[in-house]
Amino acid sequence: MTFPDQLFAYWPAAVTVVAIAVATLIVARVATARIPRMFPSASLIATVLRITIIAVGFLVALGSLGISVAPVLTALGVGGLAVALALRDTLANLFAGIQILASRQVLPGDFVRFDGGEGYVADITWRNTSITDSVGGRLIVPNEKLAGSIVTNATRPDGLHLVYTFGLSPGLDIPAILAAARTQLAPLGISELRVVAQSEAAVTCAALVITGSTADAFAHRAAIAEAVTGVSLKRA
């Protein structure tokens, strides 16, 4: 068989492979483009979905060429076991990130507090969760650590539910200080200030803030601290 004849014989298979490759890339692009609507800035879901679609397209392309897919899957299974053992920590973070997103208990954009700090969840990748703190810095937290921590999520469907605690000296007129602070904070929608614990060393108070989802949690905390501190200094 001459070279032109060989080229003509393989032409339909080549066209099929190209068509499958183009279709796979289009499906991957369209599917990952819809991810931000469900999980804003969640890179993990987009990455896993893209890899899955491309892998399926690759196997379909092999099948169209008459190549048996079963040996390929067997080889991938054996190789995957070795890779899983070598990348145990990475895979633990990967599945922890999937679990975090699948449970929908923590999503990008939420305001959270955990063992390592607090802030807004900026992104959840295949390995880490990025959290923006009060000064605009990024806390890079391994997904496995975040999944194993006690996390307080202040973001609710109706907005932010924030609780801030602060201490006052027992020698001060606590009721008067809280009443004056409530008056100053009323324009921000903050009126719930109460004593939650008391000892000889200090009186622990708490402020409950229920505000819109677009509110700045750090700005509200600063306003509460400024108002309470200002009133306390005047009453001291």
C-alpha cells in the first residue's frame, strides 16, 4: 500500500480523533465556565471537572482508533496506586477540599473564624484554601486542616451574623457604657450589646451584628471597638 493510500485509510480515524478533541475542549470550557455561578472562585471544582472531561475524551478517542481501553485503565489503576502513596498529603487536601465544597458549609465569599484566624474565603483550590484577613493579607490554609478545624461561618442566606466579644473593667459603669455604645452604633444597625460573662478581673461583653451579605465584617468590628473604647474612656 502506497503512502497516499495509507494516509487515505487513516483519514477517517484522524478526523474522528480531532472532532472528539475539539468537542472535549468545548465541553470542558463550557462546563467550567458555569462553575462560578455555583461556587464563586472555587478553582478546585473547575480543575477536577476539566481533568475528568479531558480524561473521558481521551479514552473515547482511543476507543475510536480501535485501541482497547481496558489495558489502559488497568495500567492507570496500578500507576494510580503508586501515585496515591507518593502524594498522600496532596490527595488528602484534594478530597478535603471536595468535601468542604460538597457540604456547602464553607464557600468562597463566606466570612469564617477557625483555629488559625478569621477572614473572607477567597478561593478553594486543589490543595489550599485562601482566606483574606483584616489587613488584606492572604492566609493559606491546607484544606485538610480547615476540614479538621472547628469553623464558625458567619455568612447566612439573609446576611452576616457576627458576634464580637470584648472585655471591660469591672470597676466601670457597664450598663451605662453599653447604653451609650448602643446609641452610637444604632446607625449601623448594631443594637445588641450584652454582658455574657463576669469575673473579678474583667467583664466580658458581646455585640451581635446582623447585617447585609455585602457588609464588611472588619469595619463593623472596628466601629464597635471604637465606640465602646470611646465611651469607656469618658466614663473612666
